[in-house]
Amino acid sequence: MRAAARQHQEIACAEAGGATIRQLYGSAPGEHQMERRAASPRLRLQSWPERTPREAVQVKASACERKMRWRCATQLHTMNSITSPGVHLKIAPFSNGFGADVLGVDPHLQLDDDEIAQVRRAWHLHSILRFRRLEVTPDEHTRFSRRLGKLHIMTPLKFNLEGYPEVFVVSNASKRNPDEPVGKSAGEVGLRRAGEGFHTDGEDKAIPNAGSMLYAAQVPPEKGDTLFVDMYAAYEALPSQVKSLIAGRRARYSRIDLHPVHYPHMDPLTPEQKLERPDVFHPLARAHPYSGRTALYIGRWACDIEGLPVEEGRALIRYLQDFAKQPKFIYTQKWQKGDAILWDNRCTQHCATGFDDERYVRTMYRTTLEGETPLMARTPVRLKLEEFA
Ligand SMILES: O=C(O)CCC(=O)C(=O)O
Ligand SMILES: [Fe+2]
């Protein structure tokens, strides 16, 4: 065997040869270690399809090149947007490039076409954009969002703002007096305690939402933060064996199976609602249609993994969810009234955190952008499970 071919085989072997899923996760991150379970003796992971050494090198080189190009583009964009004359907005990235402030923006979000193009570019580069000191009406909020893409109308309609079906309301305010929390009685103006658990909007639908823009109309004096995860960074940091393991694989998302788990306090789904929310399958390694980068795509409605025994799939999902929750991937938004965050659901996850909702009111308005079918990322090595003969 030629040296290069042997080396290639050794790499494939080191990444995949004979390892069980349990062995691959030996070093689970964070405090939530994956439940230890007996590894199935029938599973064997092998590299597939075989790549020639030349192909393997090419794939690695082009991935490197893409990363370099992306870094250069990010830096150039940042420099240009801060210094170029004639560009109205300033894009000030947060310290690690995940997230950026949009400065110099009109408080009513009246932007010209160049500024919209600038916002769109910055959004694709930084994944989340923060706008501060806005004073937008629901009309201005929807008009601005619509310039970024087609708007999605959330169902059930009862949580949307009256007269504005495109504005979804996250709130614990009482309908009788919107300055008061609803407390234990019924009759709040929007969906209360929405999104408490890491997720991406619409992950349980065949066409998840591309983005969302959340505007803080009323905030509590403490807590009620929103956490955002950089899922590009999470993907990039995954051990190579895990990247190989998830390559080409899809998770099953099930509102039907997980509704009782995530919403035990709510009514069970009706047969009609179940028909409206059938299970869907999405790639675990997702290619962003505009940046071309690969993000880890996993959220709280993921149940198990196509082609893996149920328990193995669940363990892998738990591992990936815990991996993504590491503080190093998280930006915490501490809301002030008038803040808005525009996020990209294709490469981030988010999670609302609690506050004293019997004492304070928190009212957030969200517009939601229609998305596209998630793209499977092309990756250098795919693994398939084989049974021992
Ligand atoms: O209220 C929040 O912090 C976020 C809620 C949420 O998940 C959403 O609006 O998509
Ligand atoms: Fe959400």
C-alpha cells in the first residue's frame, strides 16, 4: 500500500474504526454528562464512502480556504462599515464576532435600500444583530422585517397582536391591564414563558424560520435575559469523530412526542393539531444558504436520529444539546426597553430565561421570517453503521 493511502486509511480508522458511540463521547462537555449506557456490541462505525487520499486532501484544503475567506470577509466588512464614508450605519461586532450592534439606526427603523443591504450582510456575517433605543410601532416593526424577507404568521393566531397577525407576542401582561402581570389567572396578552429551553424557531416544521426579530416593549428590572448560541462555533469545536458521525445524518423532530414533555402545563394536542404538526427530519450539520458555513443544527424538539437505534440517537442528541450549551458559545442579551435582536435561526439557537413573572411585566413583540428547506452540509467523511458479521 502506498504511504499516502495508508495514512488516509489510518486517519479514517482513527476517526471511525470500530468505535462505539459511547466511546466517541468519552469526554462529554459541561456538567450534563451523557447518561452512561452499555454500548451496543453490534455497532461498528466505518468510513464511507472511501475517498482517495487526493480527494481527502482537496476536501480539507477547500474547507480551510472557505474558513479563511470567511474570516477575511468578516474583517473587511467590519472595517468598511465602521470607516467608509457614505455608509450610514456602523456595524460594531461583539468581541468574538458572534453578534454585532447596529449603530446610527433610525429609531423608527426607516432605512434606505443601501442600509437594508448593509443590515442583511451584517446579519449573515454576525448571525445576531442588536438595535438599541428603538421606538417602533407594530407597523414599523413589520415594515422593516418584511424588507428582509417574507413574513411568517404564527399559529395558533391567538398569541399574535390584535390587528397584526405577523406580530407574535411573548408576554405575561394581563389583558385587563397591560401594565400588570396576569398572575395566576387566565387572560394574558400573549404567550407566556415562551421559548424557555434552547431551540431555533420553527425547527419542528418542514420549513423552519430563517430569522426572527424580537423587540422589547416592556422589560422587568431584573432577569428575563435571552441566551443565544453560536452554532457555527459549536459545530467547529465538535471532536472530529462526532463531526464524522453526524455527517449526512438527520434528526427527527416531533411536536407530537415532545409536547407533553415541554408543555406539561398545557392542554394536550388535539387530533387536528397533531395532523398539522407531523414529524419532520432535518440535517444535524446544516449548511447556511448564504454564508456556505456549516452550523450544528439541533434543538429541543429533536427526538431521535434517523438510522440509529433509538437509545443511541437520544444519547447523541443529548450530547449535542449539552455541547452547544457551553458558555463559550453563548451571548447573553440583557434587555433594555427599546432593544431589538434580529437573529438567524439557521446558525443560532436561543433560550428565554425566567424572571419574577408574578411581580413584573415582560412584553416582547416578534416578527418571524419564512425560511427554506435546511441544506445538508457536505462533509469530508461519512460514517455508516455496520453490523458485525
Ligand atoms: O422571550 C424571549 O426571550 C425569547 C422567546 C422566544 O423563544 C422567541 O420569541 O422566539
Ligand atoms: Fe424562539
